[in-house]
Amino acid sequence: MDSARQYQVVSGWLSGARRVPSANFEPRPPGAEPELLVIHNISLPPGQFDGDCIEQFFTNELNWDAHPFFDEIRGVRVSAHLLIRREGEVVQFVSFEDRAWHAGVSSYCGRDNCNDFSIGIELEGTDQLPYTDDQYAVLQRVTAALLAAYPRLCAEHIVGHCDIAPGRKTDPGSAFDWQRYRSGLSAFAEDMSA
């Protein structure tokens, strides 16, 4: 994967991302726009990578009988705006202009319903396994594109799912290196402005 690819947001869609439209979204409330970036992780079945189960789950096509774990999520309808695979591929399910169903019951700085004003990015991974170099590089570049496209979104408003749903969610987990992500993002932003 070309982790040096430059990304751009065009009419709510990320250039260079593979589109796999999900029906699990709705319009944002009137006047709402992206102000918060939420980092998640997902693997289906848990701890297994490189299959197509995540895409099937987000598009309501998962075969619930294909793995015993799927009984725990049977019938659940969720989505995220983006998925960044282990090798750095970016898949977009929902336009950034719309409200994806990624945060669930959540609160940020006293505001509930974070889906209304956030963008959700899933990293293919688990709380404990290190994320890949490609994922960090792509996440930094995608984040820079989002910051450039949405003026209300800023580096100070980037959180983990665990931060907006404490006690209920733990992702992106202890394996996610926030310092590496933020320092790389800062360096990338400086290069873009030079």
C-alpha cells in the first residue's frame, strides 16, 4: 500500500478510498457538521484480519451463522465513515456529510449523541495488538485531509471511542500509540504548510 498517498475530501468522500456504501446512516441534524474525530478499532471475527466480514457487517450482509462470535452481534446495525485496513487500504462506507452509526451512546464536552457531529474511523485491529506502520501513516494523512476540509474539526478534538463512551468501550485500546499518531500528524501538517 502506498502510505505516502495524499488524500483530499471531495463532496464528503475521500479521494483514493474504496467506496462500499452502507445503508446504516442518516442526515446530520440541521446545522451539525464534523467537529470531532473518533478513532475506533474492529476485527471480525475478533483478532482475525484480512477477511471481508467487517464490510459485510457494515452493509448488513454478514452471515450470522459463519462464526460463533457473530451471535453476540446478530442483527446489530452499525457503520463508520472509514475503515483503515492493516495494509493501509482505506474503505469509505458513509459520506462525511452524513451521520454514521459508530459512536452509540456517547458524550463529548457535555454534548451527547456524538454521531451527530463526529467522523468515525475504524482501524482494523484490537486493543492489544500493535497497529501497523501503514495504518499510522495513512491515518495521519487522512486526518490531515479531514482537518483541511472541515474548519470546525481540529487536532484538539480527536479522541478514542473509549473517551466518549467510558466504561462501555475500550477502543482503540492500549496498543494505539497516541504520541506516535499526534507527532506524525504534526510533522505532516508542517510539511503541508511549508
